[in-house]
Amino acid sequence: MDHALRVAVTGGTSGLGLALLRELRRRGARVAFVARTPRAVEEVARTHQAHGIVGDVARKEDIHPIALQITAALGGLDVLVNNASSLGPAPLALLADTDCEQLELALATNVLGPFRLTKALLGALSASAREGRGAVVLNVSSDAAINAYAQWGAYGASKAALRHMSSIWGEELAAEGVRFLSLDPGDMDTPLHALAVPDADPATLKRPEAAARELADAIAGALPR
Ligand SMILES: NC(=O)c1ccc[n+]([C@@H]2O[C@H](COP(=O)([O-])OP(=O)(O)OC[C@H]3O[C@@H](n4cnc5c(N)ncnc54)[C@H](OP(=O)(O)O)[C@@H]3O)[C@@H](O)[C@H]2O)c1
């Protein structure tokens, strides 16, 4: 049996997702990743010997092709990291100034996408748990899932929903051995953060590489020894 950990990461071409992909590859994992921009996917796949998949987790039609490519490329799946995310309105806006379509985009990317992808990959994850390899779904959260920050309404509401959904998934699938983690990586110096808070001083922000090491440790801690 191939013992290398098989991991899928959504949003693997930038920020935390890219740092996590690099950290996991450094630790010997086989990685498949998803992002929307073909050129970036190709570049990251080549540079890091990972399996790149072009797809949009917010699009219902993309989910099954993404899931099939993940399991075909890795021959199964031990870990799913739902990391890709949308702010909703960018620049950020008060809820009163947020269009329904912007809220829909945040929910489609941050809640429905992870829900659909997790569902589509449950068979592979459960099989991995049964084989004793373990199975983990890590949903990347935010302090905006807990604190009510003005102008972060669409993002905060979607991350709160994702966080609660992770807890319920975890309750429902504990007996099958599929573990769910919901972790806040902290404020990091990434393009998403720059879009949300353009005047932030990057020196005050966490490096995505540091958050990636913490997440990789948490994944390792949730798998059987
Ligand atoms: N940065 C922070 O300070 C911070 C704080 C707390 C939590 N987080 C969370 O950390 C995670 C990573 O954030 P980040 O700051 O690293 O973001 P980022 O630098 O903007 O990277 C986002 C990645 O996701 C991909 N992506 C975006 N929408 C997608 C979609 N619909 N389908 C597939 N891929 C998609 C992007 O590539 P394409 O655009 O090519 O698709 C890119 O690879 C998110 O869940 C975010 O909410 C970040």
C-alpha cells in the first residue's frame, strides 16, 4: 500500500492554500489542488509536482468533475482542505450596501462549495478511514465567523455557517472515523487580506507559511499515529 498522505486543497495557487500545498509536499504528501485560473494552476502544478485541477468550487457543475479528478489523480483521498474563499463584496461593504448576488457568491464559495465537495468525496474519505489510513476534512475558518465585524457581513455569515456545519458534519460522521476540523489561520499577508484591508501594514500580519505549518500539524494530529 502507498502510505503517502493523499490531500486535496481548494485554492492552492495563492496565499494560505499555496503555502499549505508546499508544506504538505515538503512532508511527503501527494497533493491535488483546485483554482479557477488555468495559467496559475499549471505553474503551481509544475513547480511543486502536484496535480492541478481547474475549477470553481462556487459552481455546482464543477463539483463532480473536481471530485472525480481528485480521486483519479490520488487513487483515493485521506484529507480534504476547503480553503478557497470569497469575501462577497470587494471592497468590503455594510450589509445595507451589499447586493444579494454578493452574499450569494460568498455563500456559494464558502458554504455550498465545501458542502458539495465534501459530499462528493465522502465515499473516498470513508474508505480511507475504514482502511485505517484516517480521514480528515479541514474547513478553513476565520475570526469573522465568531466576531461581528462591521463590513464583513457576507464573509462573516458564510464563515459562521461553515464553522457550524463542520461541527455537525463531525458529529454525524464520528462513527465512520471521518474527522472535521475548523481552524482560523489568523490574519495573514495574502492577496485576500490586501483586498479586504488595503492599508494594512504587511509587517503586522502572519506569514501564510507559519499558518500552513500549524494547519499541517493539526491535520497530522487528527490522523491515526
Ligand atoms: N488572509 C487572511 O488574513 C485570512 C484570515 C482568516 C481566514 N482566512 C481564510 O484563509 C483561506 C485562504 O485565504 P487567502 O488569504 O490565502 O486567499 P487568497 O490569497 O486570495 O487565495 C485564494 C485561493 O483560492 C482560489 N479561489 C478563490 N475562489 C475560488 C473558487 N471559487 N474556486 C476555486 N478556487 C478559488 C484562488 O485562485 P483563483 O482566484 O485562480 O481561483 C487562490 O488560489 C480562506 O478560506 C480565507 O477565508 C484568511
